[in-house]
Amino acid sequence: MRRPSRLRSSAIVGVLVALGAGCGTSPAAGPGPAAPEPGDVVVRLVGLDFEPRSLEVPAGARVRWQWTDSVVHNVVSTDFASSRELDGGAHAVRFDRPGTFPYRCTLHAGMDGAIVVTP
């Protein structure tokens, strides 16, 4: 069996790091972890729905989408997106500026929601 070259191994590690780097993008801040933080507001992905579908949070709040079953979903908005389709885990976004941020799962028609950020 041939062992992968050092260059190939480095390239694979680089791709894996890049994929993980975008797991917590924000409309107004840089990447962040999806691990729970105190004060997180949680949206659960249950079956083919977001619970709750609509959520109002103050500026500075962090919303964490938590996958609660084995159905594959993603969270996509014009301002943020989960780094990939997931069937478990979480994706987090800190909302630093007021506005309405609609989002959806691109895999399931009608699975959508919105985050309303107040000043």
C-alpha cells in the first residue's frame, strides 16, 4: 500500500481546516465556534421545521441552530450560511446589527425562518 506524500497530506489537512473555519459566520462579525455559549438563543431543527421559525433578539445576541435528529439540513441566508449540510451538531451566528435576516434550508421546500435583530 502506498503512503500519501507529505504534500498530499498537507493539502488534505488544509482543506479540512478551511471547511471547519466557516462554521460560525456572522452578518457583522467573523467566524465563531458552534459550541454552546452562555446566553445563546437556540433554534432547533426538528424533522422538517425550525423551532421557532421566527425569533426576535437584541443586537449582539448569538443564535445557535441545533440539529436534534438525523435529518440532513443546512442553514442558508444571503448574510450567512452553515459551512455544509449537517445531520447533527450546530451552527452559530452572532447578530451585531439590527435588521431582519431570513434564512432557509435549501434541501427542504417550505423550511424557512427569520431572525429579527433589534437595536
